[in-house]
Amino acid sequence: MKVFLVDDEIVIREGIRESFPWDETPYELVGEAPDGEMAIPMIRDTNPDIVITDIKMPFMDGLELCRVLKTQMPWIGIIVLSGYDEFEYARQCIQLGVREYLLKPIGSSDLKEALDKIGKQITEERKSLEHASSLRARMGNDGKFLKEKLIGSLFSDEAAPEDAVNVLKQLSAMGCPVPAPYYVVIDAAFEPTATGQEATYILTESANGMVNPSPGRVGTRFLVLGDTMEDTEEKAYSMATSLVQELQRVGCGEIRIGIGEIVDKPEQIINSFKTARHIRHLLVERKEEGALILGVREMGGVTDDMPSVINEAILYMSRNFTNPNLMLPDVAGVVNMSKSRFSAVFSQCTGQTFTEYLIHLRLNKAKELLKSTNYKNSQIAQEIGYNDSHYFSYIFKKNTGMTPSEYRIQYQN
């Protein structure tokens, strides 16, 4: 299982990163950040199963990060670290669905116990959801089946736009209220297998009713509910990217996902669906697999100038990657795109997430400096945008298989 670490204290991050026996456990540390604000886009990129976060941090503290994760990525298990033995923190953590609450300082055995406990819970929940989806597939006559059919009727070309209001009323009468300030449709096509459909249920069952599926012959369509435009887009992007990774994890192929425009009236849901379907068809025509594109109202779906926009972003990154505070929202702002749309289009155009590409730029420069200078690791870390030299060494070895010193010995003339 993938683990992401958030703590503003370098010593704590270093201790967990270096002292915990990651290689001897079924857990992989896929990233770390000094505060919640920096962590969120990185968490979306790395899609971890578990997040370990401190409570007290600048900019966005652990409690606020937990609130965001609960709303947008509720399938993630959370471990909270705190140096404050206060009931109020523990109470708020419990309300936010935090699985474990550990007091600093923590030892490897305590962390291993917490990870094992959460890992077991996640595994059992996935098995339970898979079993439940199998039962639904065999029975096909319970309330959830009817709900899925009603949701699916929102996406029918034969339905009149005003029919959506009646469908939502029927769903509410069934005890499945779905009215919301904003709506967006995800149209996902993938290889028609039982494991693929089970994967969609695993994610939607944990979305607290904010993502509603309607399975079809070659995939699943989803109605995503949101409180604001940004909240709706973030939920849709998080769901779509997690779905791609989950489908790939279970060996499902031919994955193509489109996200429609965000609408604020039930009768406009059909428009969001048509946009999402059009985008998915474009992916089929381009023979792009494992990809997704966001279609939003102001952009009108996919445009031919997207590669030039991403090239502009790459140019900006190549000139500013040495800035340790460079984040995805900064680059998205430079090219006048929302964070979610930029992240999705960037991944599609480059084949790498924003975080992966940023690491690529920084490590290429590090290799150049290791070959041509006698700078210490701490100097090189500063030169390429890492304030923590130990984290630089960790990232370098994780990506190259060698420590910076080993690389220097092998390649320096």
C-alpha cells in the first residue's frame, strides 16, 4: 500500500522516512510535504492508500487537510500525528474519520502497528465492497439497482431535460436524495470485466453519496455532486484519476474517461453527459488508453491548442524548478487553467504527473552538478529546489537506484 507523509518538521519526516523499515513491509512511501496546502496536489498525483499527517502545521494544518481528504478522497486512510495530548484534537479527528491518532514521538513499532491496522481495515473494506457488488450483480433487484437505473435515465438521449427534475424527486422519495448546487458527469469506458465493475463500486461506495454510478455495457457513468464549482471539479478529478489507477491495478484494459462540463441545474445534467461522452469518443479516435480529459464550460472540452499550453507550462517549470516553493497551482495559474484541469491535461500530454515531471527536472540538474562539480549534497539540494538534503538523497536513490555519492563516483570524469 502507498503511504504519503505530511509534517512541517524536517526531523520528523526524516525520522519516519529513514528509520522506518519500508523495504521490509508491504508499504511504500510515495511522497512527502511540509504542509497540507502543498500536500493536496501531490496526494492527487500519487493516489496513496494511507496519509500520515501532523496536526500543527503552517498554511493548512492537519485538521483542514483531513476535512479536504474526507470530502474529496474519502477512500484514503488517515493517521494523525500530534505532540498535543488533548481530547479536543482527538474528538475532531474522530469526527473527520481519522483511523489512528498517535502522539509524538513515535517509534517504528508504533507506526508499523498503526499501518498494519489501517491496511487490514482497507483490505477488508475492499473485499466487503467487492462481495457486495457481486451480490448486486447477481440479485439486480434491490434499491441500489433501481437507483442506478434512475441515475442512468439522466443520461438518455431520448429523455427531455425537464425529466431530470422528476428523476431527482423519485430518488429522494426512495431515501436517496441527490439534489446539489452543482453536478458533473464522468463517462468511463473500460474492458467489460467483473473486476472492473467491482473497482468502480469500491470507489463510489466510499464517496459518501457524492458520486453515484450507473453501470453500462462497456463501462460506468457517474453523477458527481458538489457544493461549489471548484469543489465539484476537484471531486470529479479525484474520482477519475483514482478510477484509472484502480482499474489498472485489477488488470482492466481499454480505459478511457471523459469528464463533462459542470452545471448548476438538474435539467442541464444531460449536457454534462454529452460533453463527457464526446470527450471519451475523442480518446477512442486517438487510441489513447489509460487517459482522461476534463471538459469544462469555459474551455468547451478539448482544444487543439492544449499541447501549446502545456509547452508553455513546461517552459515555465524549466525556468523555475529550482524554486523550492513551486507548486502545481502556481503553474496552472500561469497558463490560466484550473488546478484540476491543468493536472489532468498535463498528465495526458506528457505521460507524467506534475510531481513526477518536477522531480525529473530537478534530478536531471542534480546529475549534471554531480558530474561537473564537487558540490556537497546539501549544496546540490539547494541548487535544485530541495531544502532538505536528506530528502534529496532519498528521492535521488529512489529514482536512480544509486545514492548521489555513488552516482558521482560512477560518472564523474
